[in-house]
Amino acid sequence: MGAEETLRLATAFFDAIEQGDLQAVADCYDDDVVVWHNIDRLETNKNQNLAVLEQFCKIAPTRRYTDRRLEVFPGGFVQQHVLEASLANGRLCQLHACLVCAVSERGIVRLDEYFDSAEVEAFRS
């Protein structure tokens, strides 16, 4: 996958999460994608990750990625951002994050997600 295609894939992926379009998120993933999070250090598959995103969209019906810093490299991309979310209870929260993704012609094949653990704890409370 070339740089322009990778850039389009990355942009489509984050835009789909913002919009809560889980089918579009699924379309960005390879069927055998592995998703890893620094918070729990677990690897999950496509269906497990989509289920987590579905719950997140219910808890945070409004989501926006700000301060996007997207860099494409051969075989993938990395994006640093702030995820700003309005929770269903009206509370606003911010999560600073960095995602590193490996891609192939089939889409995202691996996603490593790094969140600020203190912000995640505040979000969960």
C-alpha cells in the first residue's frame, strides 16, 4: 500500500470512529487484525474490538479527534491525538493517545493503542 492510500485509510478510520460508523471501521480492518492496548496489555480480534467501540459509542455519543498528528511510513502509520468525548451523562473528557498501525493491501493488520493511564482512570470513574 502506497503512502497516499495509507493516508486515506488512516483518515477514513478515525473519521469513521468519530461518526460512530462501525461498518466503516470494520471496512478499514483486515479480517485478521490484532488490536492491542497498553492499559490492559491484551490482544483482541476484529469482532472484539468492534464490540468495544460499539460500547464506547454508547457511553460517549459525541467523539472528536483533535490535535491529530498523522505520520505515514512504509507499511503503516502513527497518529497522536486528543480524543474529546461528550459522555452520555453530559460530562466532557479528554484522552491523549497514540496509535501505531501496520497496514497491508487488506487494511489495518495490527493496531497498538497507547492511552494516558491517568486519563483512562478519570474517564472510567
